[in-house]
Amino acid sequence: MSNTGTNNQKKTPRNLLYYYLIVVAIVMFFNLAILPMIMQRQVYTTTYYDFINAVEAGEVKQVQFSSTEINYVREEKGQIYYCKTGVVDNPELPKMLQEKGINYAAEIPETPSLFLTILLQYGLPILIFSFIGRQINKNLVSKMGAGGLNIRGGSAAKVYEPDADTKTFEDVAGQEEAKEALQEIIDYLNNPKKYEAIGAQCPKGVLLVGPPGTGKTLMAKAVAGEAHVPFFSISGSEFVEMFVGRGAAKVRELFDQAEKKAPCIVFIDEIDTIGKKRDTGFSTNDEREQTLNQLLTEMDGFEGNKGVIILAATNRPEVLDPALLRPGRFDRQVRMELPDLLGREAILNVHLKKVKTKEKIDVNLIARMTAGASGAQLANIVNEAALRAVRMGENSVTTADLEESVETIIAGAEKKNAILSEKEKRIVAYHEIGHALVAAKQSGSAPVQKITIVPRTSGALGYTMQVEEDEKSLISKQDAYQRLEILCGGRAAEEVVFDMITTGASNDIEKATEIARNMITRYGMSDTFGMMALQTGGNTYLGHQGQSSVSPETARLVDEEVRDLIAKAYQGAKDILENNREKLDELSAYLLEKETISGQEFMDILGK
Ligand code: ADP
Ligand code: MG
Ligand code: ZN
């Protein structure tokens, strides 16, 4: 028994108790349900006529009567048969049995020996259970690198040593910002003294956020590889799936383990499975909540300088509990976005290194063809191309193989993993320039920083980023209205240029409606209602929306005002775009070619 941690000692008796309870339950189940089934022997149903014949032939050894049937034991050529037949009202029968000297109305004998009974009743279940127990134990230990159901208390945890499956930053291409952000952590793990000397605390938790397939899991491994420290990896769902009621205990065990191996990295993949917002009202999953609470407690429990750094990954940061994100826990977020043109080239190069190529591959062409593809999709494209080469009887991959595999994947891919067609890209380009142009033509709006038509996390097919020159805490009515115009600019451009509208503006519409509604119900920017509060309550701490506190009649007026406000902003945006139609065309063509342009490029063309 390893008694290194006091925690460990306290826990073991409880585990034992669980263990015994489960054993008792299984033995009882076995005795009540399974055993009778096993003990049941083959019983032949015969006719009464057969029965009487057998009696007369002297083959019947024993007979047992019940109200509904006659059970009898018949011996034929040394073989014993258990038979039964229906009851016939025959007063002669007992006399006949008496005459033949057959033992009747007695219990059917031939019960198994006492030894066999005990063996079946107790031996077998315990044997089965201990076998299952050992299997489960093995699973737990290997999966989470901690004690699992280990009743002996020793924990032969599996630790992912850096050399076992080493990934380095070289394996992760095109995520330079993320690498830079994580560099500090690697430096800390290699050199904790430097930080301690000055009294600086390393961040405890770093959250990797981004769409699926952008290399979050890969990046976490690479960080451990770069720092040469052990890497504990567990997926959020593993906490909840295996044993009901064990989630919190597993978190505890994981952290016990990690602290012993410090400095090290603990990686929790798909943390949103346990880290969802805890709602007020009816809780639907106590198990998950306990696990989350335990995680929060553990994160507070260890000192920042112990050298345990927790990485977590999620593609749904918006559902995470705010408590997880507060300082001292996952206070750092590192974004892993879908790669742009250069990023895609780099990723393709990384994966092309693994396959044999004869000619020089036109990586740029393939990268241009795959706007919107994630790293995982690009890896897949390279692999598909290699498979195709094999199918064609070649021994190396060519550019043509890659082109072909891109097309297969576009045709087969869902719209969700949007790789856009030329036509769609054109619409998206006009849409984004629409936003940017409206913003640029307003006075006092934040300058455009970046425009891109590379699809994004949120499902947006592109975006226009504006950055304020100074931090703004107060927003004027004028600002809010201009913001509405900018949001309407995308849809307005589609209408002005193509004379049609698409679903691409759904996110803009949502945002615009929210702003307009807040202007009227929260900020008193409405002419009709003035400073009347039309929305109350709401828990800002947990980010809940408030409730409307007005009569149905007023609610209708509010809706009308929201509608009119947005309509006015839409018209405003359309006017701006129509007055600047040439610039709109010129800028869109440029964006279409470059995919991502900086605010500077935008302003240069606009100012020409
Ligand atoms: P995520 O965890 O973000 O969903 P993964 O890390 O599991 O994505 O990535 C899946 C695979 O895609 C990786 O094993 C790797 O082969 C490939 N991949 C993803 N992003 C990159 C990248 N930036 N550079 C190289 N390969 C990548
Ligand atoms: Mg992953
Ligand atoms: Zn838009």
C-alpha cells in the first residue's frame, strides 16, 4: 500500500466498502436469478398413457404429485429421464404404484452434492467477479493513469512520457500565434527558477479554443514534447462515462498523480463535456456538476509554482462555466483558428513530408483550392491522395492526385465544413466588403483591421474585424446606430450587387436585433419610451438574459420600434454602398484574390 498521500489513506476504506457492497449484490443476484436457471434440468413432457405404460413396465423409479402435474423419474436402459404429465383423476394409481413398489409423493432426489452446491452458489460468482474486477481495474489504470478501482491502493498509473509519442512544434504548422502564447509555459517548465526568483506565477490553466481539427490535441502534445515533461491526457467524457459517481474521485486521483510527477502537463480534452454552465433551476446532471466542482477545487488547491500546468481544449467556449474561466483557473485562452492560405501551405507541407512524392508538388495551388479546410481535413486530403496513388498503381503522389482528392472531399463534405465554391466566395467577398465599406464611410467608426473570407469558428463564412483606437466604456446612441448600419452592410451589398439575398447574414441579423432591442429596452435610447426600463432581472454573474417586464401591448410597440430602427439602418447602409459602387467592386475583387487583406490594404485601395 502506498501511503504517500493522506488523501489516499482516507479514500481506500470507502473504495473497499463499495467493493464489498457490489460483491454482496452480485452474489444475491446470482442465487436468486441465475442459479435456479442453471439448476433446472431437462424435463420431458409426456402423455398420461406413456406414464402408465412406463409404470407397468417397471421403468418408473419415483413419482411426485402436485395439484397440476405429475413429475416422475424414469429409467430406460440405464438412462435417467425427468418427465412430467398432466393429472388424470385415477383413484387406482396410488394402489398401482404401491404394488410396483414405487416411491411416490416424495421429493425428487438427485440434488447435487453439498460441495457442488456451495461451489455454484458462492465460488463461481466470486470467481467471475474478481475476473471482471481485474479487467475494469486494468482499463481504468491505463485510461486515466490513476488508481481506478484499485482496492490495494497502489496506483500503477500510466504516464505518457515525452519520448513515447513525441510531438514538437514542427509537427504543428501554421499556428504561430498559438505557439508564441504557449512558449512562455514551455519556458516556465524548463526553467521554473527564473520565474520564482522574481516572484512571478505561471498561469495554471490554458484553454485551447478553436473549431474541430485545427490541431488542439496535437498542440497540447507538442507543448509537452517541447518542454520534455510527462503528459497526462484525459478526455472530458471519460470522467462521466465509465462509472456513475466516480467522476469527482477520478479528478482527485488525476491531480494526486500529477502532483507527484510535477513538473508535468495535464491535458483535459473536450472540457465542455464536464465544464458546461451550471444552470440555476433544475439540475439535470448532478454527476457532471460534482465533477466540475471537484475540478474547480483541485485547481484552487495547488500552488501555481508546483509545476502542474493544465491545458484544456474545447470547440464550444461559449458553453463553459464562467467559474472555470476566472483568474487562477483557465484564465488564458489560446485561439486555434482555421488556417489561412499560408497556414494551409505549411500544413500541407508537414503532411506531404510523410508521403513519397516524385515531382515537385504545387502546394500553393492545393492550398488555394481548399479555403476553409481545417488541419485535419488537409491531413486527410494528403492521405486520400496517397491512397489514390496506390489505387492507380503508382509509387509516389502527384499534384494531380491531390487535386482529385480535394474534389472528392468537396463533393462529399458537408456544407458545415464549408469549402466554398467560386460563386459562393464571390458573394461572401461582397458581403464582407459591404460591412467594411459602410464602416469606412461613417465618421468616427473604428478602423477596419482585417477582412477575411476564410470561414471561422462561429460558422461565419468570413469576417470583418474592426479595432477601436482606445478602449471604449460608454457607447453613444450615434455609435450604436452606426454599428447597426455596419451590420446591415453585408446583406445590403448582396442586394445591391446580386439583387438577391442569402442566408449568410443570419448572424448579422441576430446581432443587429440584439443591439436594436437593447437600445430601446435597456439603454433608454428610444424616442417613444425614453428612460423607461423595459427589461429587468437577469443574472449578469452567470450571464443570463433578463426578462421583459411590460404589458403585451407595450411589447408589441417595442417590436415595432425595433423593426423600424433596423429598417432605417439597412436603408442607410444601402445608400452608402450605392454611392460607392465602383469601390465596392474593386475591393471585392481584390479580397476574392487574396482571401485575407489588412486594413491598410483596404484603405489604400479605398483612398486611391
Ligand atoms: P482538434 O483536437 O483541434 O480537433 P487534432 O489535434 O485532433 O484537432 O488534429 C487532428 C489531426 O489533424 C492531427 O493529428 C494532425 O494530423 C492534423 N492537423 C490538425 N492541425 C494541424 C496543424 N496545424 N499542423 C499539422 N497537422 C495538423
Ligand atoms: Mg481534439
Ligand atoms: Zn456579415
